[in-house]
Amino acid sequence: MSKKIFSIIFYSGVILVLIIFLPSLVMPKSISIFGGKILGYWSKFCVTFFLSANVRVIGKENILSNEKFFIACTHQSAFETFYLQAIFKGPKFILKKELIKIPIFGW
């Protein structure tokens, strides 16, 4: 499958989830986190199904579930931004303030 078709399907799903969860901006935080998890699972599904890529998380079992920890990503794509929300419980993101100015995604 071509990258163009993947991009169309992937971003159509992202836009749909963003529209559905737009009201979560004024709702409890748990609803926003649930929307983020859906985006994470959608990302994994698209990468696995359409691009035939395997997704492996190595070392997750070494993270203590009741402790705070820091994860640093190389951001070679938007994949980990979405997928980390699916595998970790309510992650908090640190980002440059300029990124908040991006419409919809920055909100």
C-alpha cells in the first residue's frame, strides 16, 4: 500500500477522533486521556495493518507502575506521540510553547 493512501486513512481517523473528542476540552481530564488512548491504538493499527510494520516496546516491564518516570523520544515521527498514550497511564507531555500555537493539535 502506498504511503499516500496510508496518510489519507491515518489522518482521516485522527481528524475524526479529534472532532469527536473536541468537547473533552471542557470535560473531565479522564475523557481527554481516553481520546488519546484511542489515537494511540489507531496509530498502532494503521502502522501494523497498512504498513506491515511490527511495533515492539522493549523494557516496559521494568517500569514501576506506582512511580513517576521520564521518557525521552527522538520524535522521528508523530507515531510515538500518539502511541505512548496507549501504553502508559495518563502520560504528561513536555513541549515547546510554540507547539501549542498549532491549531487543533496544540489545543
